[in-house]
Amino acid sequence: MKQWQRVVIILFTYLWGCDSLDSVEQKTRVQTAFEGETVTINCTYSTTDSFPYLFWYQQEIKGYPRYMLKKFPGSGEVDKQFEERFNANLNTSTTSVPLTIKNLRVSDSAVYYCALRPTVTKTHSTLIQKP
């Protein structure tokens, strides 16, 4: 009997930095993969900052953006709910910070975006996206 594989659809968007010289770019807009696979979402950036901080966010349908992780030269941090399967590596020589999702699940279907500035803050239990 043939096993069916579930398809996971990941949508991409991009945000740009606050300064005119700072920007991020995600060229791929939609990516599909099968459950259980590993997928990499690319993000490149441009900044005049010699010590850049890059952030990744996930936004599910009808949900608020959720902070996932931040990376900076030599280190970073991952939110507890994303620790197990989500990782990003900041490469300052290629100015990229690709996000890797291991053991893909249907519940990972969402919009993922990277940013050079924190764009989501938490007040009480409500997430607010900064303009």
C-alpha cells in the first residue's frame, strides 16, 4: 500500500531595515516540501552596521508574527518553542542568514521573514508589529 506524503507550503515575504542603506531580501516567494524533509529559506541582507543582528519571524494564517530567533556575529539565541528543529547561520562574508527547518511538519506552513531590526514586541500577551 502506498503511503501518502503531506505537502507543506511555506510562504515568504521580506522586510527592509529602517535606514535607507539597510535592507533584507528573500527572493523565493513560495516553497513547497514534503513532511519530514529539511528545507532552507534564504535571506540576504545589506547593512552599514559592522555587527549586524538578524531576526527570523513566523506568521501563521490569521496569526501575529512570532519571534523565532536572532543571530549576530559569533552567537545568537532561539526561542524555546523553535529550539528543536529551527536554526539559522549568520554568514557575514556572504551577508546571508538562511533559516533551516528540520523534520518539516504540516503545522510549519506559515509566512517566514527575516529582519535587521526587531519588528515584534510583546506587551502583556499581545504581540504588536512595529511599523
